[in-house]
Amino acid sequence: MPQNEYIEKSIKQHGRRLDHDERKRKREARQVHKDSQFAQKIHGLKAKIHNKKRHSEKIQMKKTIKMHEEKNANQKTGDAVPEGAVPAYLLDREGQQRAKILSNMIKQKRKEKAGKWDVPLPKVRGIAEDETFRVIKTGKRKSKSWKRMVTKATFIGEGFTRKPPKYERFIRPMALRYKKANVTHPELKATFQLPIISVKKNPQSPMYTQLGVLTKGTIIEVNVSELGLVTTGGKVVWGKYAQITNNPENDGCINAVLLV
Amino acid sequence: MSQTLYNFKRIHPVPTSSDFVDIVLSRTQRKTPTVVHPGYSIGRIRQFYMRKVKYTQETFEEKLGLIISDFPQLDSVHPFYADLMNVLYDKDHYKLALGQINTAKNLITNVGKDYVRLLKFGDSLYRCKQLKKAAMGRMATIMKRQKDSLGYLEQVRMHLSRLPSIDTNTRTLLICGYPNVGKSSFMNKVTRADVEVQPYAFTTKSLFVGHMDYKYLRWQVLDTPGILDHELEERNTIEMQSITALAHLRAAVLFFIDLSEQCGYSIETQLSLFNSIKPLFGNRPTLLIMSKSDAKQLEDLPEETQNMIKEIENSGAAKLSRLSSYLDTGVMETRNMACELLLQYRVDTKLKGSKIKENLNKINLSMPKKRDSVQRPSFIPEAVIGKQRYDMNDPNRRILERDIEAMSGGAGEIDEDEERIIKLAKSIRTKKQILAQQSRLKNNVNRPKVTNKIRATKLTAQNFADKLANKDNLDTINNTASNLLSTSAKRKRSLSVANKGLGDELARMGTNSGAQFEQRAVSVSRSRVDAGLKNSSMLDTVMKKHAKVQRKSNLLAKRGESDRQILTKMPKHLFSGKRGNGSNDYR
């Protein structure tokens, strides 16, 4: 026992007070009521935090209780063949398992039918031009307004050089340029941060594609050499398409799903 | 008292990662404005959310920075503490945890910066809010990943704060040896540390510190856990604490051996341990202490073992000493011996060091030579030499007044030779007066003097008014005034308000009302509080209503019409028309 643990030392030497256990039991029994009073009294942000905590605790508690119950309950195995003859009205029961498999198969078939170029996000909200472009007034009297600033996230290739400011029609601010995307592989269920190679198609308009605007639903090409994917021929794949699944201008990052 | 250089008790508690996030976010909520509306100008909305993000980032930085600066850096603490912490908490783990905290701090800084930059392009309240949410979420995620490091650091902090404060520079006695040889018993004898003593090995599992006094100096005694005789790599944490103390502290080493072998280890193994850790002692003063001398003495041992012990003494590796904590013999002797050795050692090392030269220069012992052979003894007057030292019990002593008093029969009996006593009392009194005069002069050198009489009376307006109201005084004043007025040119003037009242009063008292001094009337402003009100009860109700109306706006600390205000800071008409030499071509 180290030198400064005088409380433990005292307990070791003299023991606890005689009613220690009873006091402890009582305190624990009282705790429930105290918690409830506290929960009833608080309000505002503290209440919000507290309620959320209690909520998750309760869920966890219920889950554990359920798990214990499952452990104790007798479970029927699907494969078990009932002995003897089975009345007609019970014949369906065994068939249930099979029926589920069938429906899965149908789903699979439908999926294949739907075509190769099905993308995870088939529809997107239209974005008006004035939402994307902010008009910048120029000229001595600020009377000209042919300049635009792109207020969405953009991708700009490495070799890009800005035009001289006098002639630059579209300004794409440095703060909104992105080079990397968080790409999820749907089968591996894993996410990787991969460099963007190019913007393949922006569903909003071809001009957006040209400018490299990244909005929800845009198809981008990402560098997957990190993942070590191999084609059937045995070559290493390094460029693959992915679709953006979030609003980059709202989240400050780009999340995408790999198209496989 | 010697000061401790390191105070690990001041490290602030490290919250868990979820608590950390709660603390910071609720602080942001409390310390930043909470109301924003979509109707505000976009700049204001952006600024509102930027402030939130920035504040959260700064709070995180501050809290993480506090952790980093609080925990001691292993490179900068004394090597003893560095090694001890390495043994107890694992240096790599410790550094890694602190490094991760530092990385998290930098990451949070970057996230904050990025999102503030993004917020500058937010074009609606919704977007700004989403960005703020994303920023805080990312900061919280970074903190969540630090769960293990924070937990580890909290454990370290709790243990570190409970370490005994060992001063690495002071005079120290270091007690070491095999387990169960009587180290802690000696410690308890010498200091008041109250270390646990039990009849089994490894009762002491950590370092213990006790303090004692010797030669009016404060000494530190360090009790260490027992060490077994094996390789350094095989030693466990408990033993390693002793080894670090042995390796780094400049102390007198007291190596304990148990000759009776009650500890369960033979004398040979104990001596071999001494030989194997001897390199750690360096040339520090070392004592080989034979404890439990009540059970067995050196002389009782067989010849060979005796020789082994004596060989160690003869080789100069250690001095021998014996003690019995049970019988309390040899304990103090051993302690004194160790202290003397260490003091000598410390003086020697100081003399060898380079710093001593600076101090030696300052000390000068002058030994003057004899100028000539003339004797110059010190002068003592004859009378003084002849004078005898006063002694109460000597019958031939000087007679004092109290002796006379005692001879004439105790206190108060002074009727014998009264005149002499009175003379004596007089002379004492005059002496006393002179002394009092002197001290008074000394005290009042440059102070203006005010007589006591004036100081006692209070000069207030009330006093003055009372004096004026006094009838006799008034009469005299009025008479003089009327005399003056009668001699000067007369002009009828309206009476002043003060005189009017005064005149009435004087008339009532029956004095000459005509003899008042006359002045020009002064217009007196009337209180408008009761204007238009019939009586005082009406005034009361009005005042009550007034207070009731004001109550709410006072509670809300609202601006009222009596508050100072600047409506327009720079009124256009006052500041326009004077323009600098700008770029505009029109004026």
C-alpha cells in the first residue's frame, strides 16, 4: 500500500464502521428516487443531454434483458423435421423459410433486370443557377455583372492555371476546392479516403460538369489504386466511378459510394 | 525546510472523452449568443455561427493544452523521477498518450479553421447551421478517439499525485536490502513515517519517505521495497523502484543484511546481492548493517561467513554496523554514523566541484602579523575590577531598598527614616517627568497643534444651526445688523424667504420684528411632485403607481429617458462635405 493511501490504510487497520453495509444498501436504494427527482427538475440543454443518455442506457438495458431471455428460451430450429404425420394446417409452417429465399431470388433478378448503369442516387434536386453562382459586380461604377463566383464545392485538376482576373468569368474559390473524397465500398462495407481524378458527370447541367462542381448525385472518378482491385484479366484497376451521396457545401466533406 | 522541486499534485483532473465533449459544448452554449433568425443579414448569421465554431475550437485547444502543459515531460524532470515514471507507467505509453493528445489538438485546430473558411461562403442560415453542426461533430469525433489516452492519463495523474514527494537534492538515507530483513522497522524507529511492518516478504511495495532531524538539519529517509538477487531484466516493477532510487539519488546507502536468516535467505545470497548491486552505489557512503542483532551476532557465525563480511569492510566498500530494532540497540548509533558519513561526503564533493571557487574567494581569514613587542592589553577600570558580582545569598552584598524594607518588617513598613524615603520618591518622580517631557517633544516635532477643547467639539452644520437658533445669540446679531442698516441708506426691499420665516418666529417670541436685515427676495423652485394633487394621500397613491410602472423596466434593465444616450454617432450633416484625396472623380 503506497504511503499516501491513508484511507485504505485506515480501513485495513481499523475496519469500516459497523453500519457501513446497511448505509450502502440504503444509499443505493435511494439512488433511483434521487435520479428521478433530478430528471424531473432539469430543463433546457442539460435535460436534453440527460434524456439522451438515459434513452441510450434504457435501450442497452432492454437489449441485455432480451439477450438473457433468448438464452433461456427454447428455440425451434428451422431444419427440425417434426416426427410423425403433420396436419394440413401446419404444413405451411416449414415452408416459411423457403418462401423467404424465393423472395430474395426475385429481388436479385429484378436488380439484374434494372440494368447495368443503375446508380445509388437516381434522382436529384434541381439546383438553380443563382444558387450556385453569385454575381460579382465589376467596373468602375460596379455596373457590370458578367462575373460569377461558384459557391458550391468544386474539383479542379492539378494542371489548372487561372485566367488573368480581367477575363476570368467563373471564380472558383480556394476554400471550396476539394481533392479527396470519402468513398464507401458497398460490398466491403468499408470507407476509404481516395483522391479524386475527375468529375465525370454532374446531373444538373453539362456546364457544371465542365466547371467541376460537386453536388449531390455527381459522378466522379476516384483513384482506387490503394484498394488493390484487380480486373478479371489480372490488371490493377486504378480509376473507378463513384457517386456523391451528400451535400458537400453543407457538410464540408465529400462522401461517395463506389459504383461496382 | 527544504523545498520540493516537483509538485505533481497540481495537475488538473483529466475528464473522460465523453465528459470532455459535454464540458466544451455546454460551455460554447453558455458563452456564445443563442438567438439567430433567418431574417438577419447573411453577414450577421455567418458571424454568429463562425463565432460558435471558433469558440468551440479554442476551448478544446485550451483544455488539451492544459493537459499537455500540466503533465511533466520525462526529458525535463530529474532522472530519478523520469526513471521512476518509466518503471511505473511505461515511458513509451506515456509519451504516446501525450503525443496523441497533441495530435488531436492540432487536428481540432485544422477542423476549426477549415469550417470557418467554409462558413464564409454559407449563403443561408440553414447551410451555416449545417456547417457548424458538421464542425462540432468532427471535433467531437476526434475527441472520442482519444478515449483511451485520456483514461490512461487520468490514471497516471491520480497515481502521480499520490507519490511521496521525494526531494532529490537534500540529505537522504536510503535503506535497501533483501525482503523482510528489517528495513521498515528501522525506518519506523528513526522517523515517524509509520510504515507497515509485517512478518512476510514484500510488505513494502513502493517507496516510502520519512523525515528526521540530525544536527539541526532536516534529513530524508527513504524506505525501498526489498530486492532479490537476479538480473536487471528479470526484476519486476516493485524491485525496479528501489533500483531507480539507488541509481539516481545522492544518498547514504544503508544495506541491510539479516544474520539470523529469519528472512528466509542465507547470508551468502544476501552478500552476493550486495556485490551485484555494488556498482550502483558508486562512491557514495555505504553502510552494511547487520540487523536483528538480538537474534544473532557476528561473532556467533562460522568462521568463513565472518570472514566474508569482514572482507567487505576491509576492501572499503562499506562500513559495518549492527542494530536491533526489537531491543532498540544500535539504532541511533547507526543513524548518526550514516549521517556523519553523508555530511562528510557532501562536503567533499562540494570541495571538489567548480562552484566552490566562487565561494572560497569570498571567505578570508586574516592572520595579522605582530607589529612590535609592545603589550596592548584591554583596559578595565580599577573600580570595575574591585566590584563584586551581586549575589542574593551573600551576607556582604550591597544593601538595596528592598533589603531595608524587608529588614523593617515587609511591604508598607516605611516609618523608619521617612524623610529619606520621601526624598527618594521625589527624585524618582522628577526623573519620570523629565523622561515624559522628552518623549512628548520627540513625538510632536512637526505637527500643527490643536487644543484639546476645540478637538472635542464637533463642527457640524447642525451645531451651527443650533447655535444660531439660540435666542441670545440671535438678539445680539440682529441688533448689530439693525444698527448697521440704520446708518446706511435705506431702501425698501422685499423680504427674503428665510427672513420671512425668521420674522414670524421672532414676532411670536415677542422680540423686535422690525429689526431684521432685509435682502432681495430669491425665487425658490417648487417641487413639482405634488403639483396638481390635492393632499398627501393622493400623492401616496400616485407614487405607488409610479413605482409599479417602473418596476418591470427596472428589472429588465431597460433604457429609460433619463439614461445618457448618443442617438447618432456621426451625424451625416456634420461630417459630410470634407473628403480626402480619394480615387473618385466627382465631389
